[in-house]
Amino acid sequence: MRNKTLKNKLKNKKVTIGSWITIGHPSIPEILSNAGFEWLTIDMEHNSIDKSMMQNLISVIQSKNIAALVRVDKNEEVAIKHALDAGADGIIVPMVNNKDDAMKAIQYAKYPPLGNRGVGLSRAQNYGYNFEDYVKWQEENLVIIAQIEHINGVKNIHEIIAVEGIDAIIVGPYDLSGSLGYPGDFTKLELQTALNDVINICKESCFSLGYHVVDPNPELVISKINEGYTFIAFSTDFYFMGNSSIQMMNKLKK
């Protein structure tokens, strides 16, 4: 816990690469920590990880000196409060489509006077023994990332990145393509146009721009960095495991 590196990298538009955890077992972050990721995101939206396992995963990730992020299941007060009280270094908020969505995330994540987050004593505050330290830390270092995964979010990107307290945006390509009517088809001109709009607006505003490269192909990561993305989620735990085993078995079969 008490990670400061990621916040500074986002502020200074430095490239930072992490990955996505969907399997609720502590061995997963322990294994992935050997790869050199700077942060790992626990996905609470699209799998069966419960809140107890989320806290265990956060603890394991941070024990490896890696920032622990949580992609909450929705932009909702209790979901965000649970993730942060469990000690997460930051949150990724899904389906941020406008200024109001972004402001809600800030309100739910920050203590007064910056927000309206309820005050509880849990792991994040060292169960009450370091509450004042945590209050200062969350004011200065808590990371809040808006996920742009709908065409409405693209249309309102100007107002979203203007909300004070949002540290970066990250594009979710599958849902974004789905909102255009072509789920999973990244070749459509409409999607490329939407992505170009996001890139151009964020570059003009000198705002940190992220992307989830789902395919475990490092060449795609390099391509996105060359396009101007700096906050890169590189694949997922199950894709790394699945693709590696498939490739190895295919070689053996040949």
C-alpha cells in the first residue's frame, strides 16, 4: 500500500504497463509479479471474485511492491468504498460516459471536502491506527481512472478529462466496439474514428491515455505506445495461461 509511483507516472505521461486479474487465487498475482508489471488490476465486474478474495489479492499484489488497482463492478458508492477500504491503490471505473459519471466517481472515492466518501476503519487505514496518514495519502496519491467503453464516453471525452481528480482514462475496446454494434470487431472504420478522436483530444489536453490490449501480443502493446497511449493494460491472467499452453501444445503436435 501507499504507492506513489503510479500517480506520478500518470501525471507526467510516462509509460506504465500492468495486467488484469480475473482468477481469484493469490498464486495469480504472485506469478504475474515475476513479469515486471508495475500495477495489476483486480476485475470485479466480469468474474466471480468476491470482496474477501479482492482484499486478499490486494494484499498479495502490494507485498510484491506493485500497485493494486480494482476495476469496480459499477460506478456506485458502496462498490468503490469497499475497494478502497480494502486498501486498493486506485480504482478503474467502468462505463464513464459523461461529466456527471466522472464526478460521481470522485465523490465516492474521496473523503470530504474533496468528495463524500464515508469514513470507515479497515485495512486501508490500518484498522484505525494510521487513519490520518491514509487521509493525506488518498488526497495526494489515490489513482482514479475513468474507463471509456461506450461511444457516448467518446463523444463526451472533453468534459470527462476536465473533471478534477480523474488521473487517466482507459479505453475498453470490446465494449466500445459493442456500443457501435460490432462487438469484438476492431476493424470497423467507426471504431477507428472513435479511437482517433480520443487520442487527439487527450494529446491536445496533455492527458494520460490508456488502453486495454487484450490479446497477449507484445507487438500490439508497442503499437499502442507509438500511438500515444501510456497507461497500458496488457492482456489478462487467463489469456497468458491459455495462449502459452495452446502454442506449446501446437508445437508438440506438429
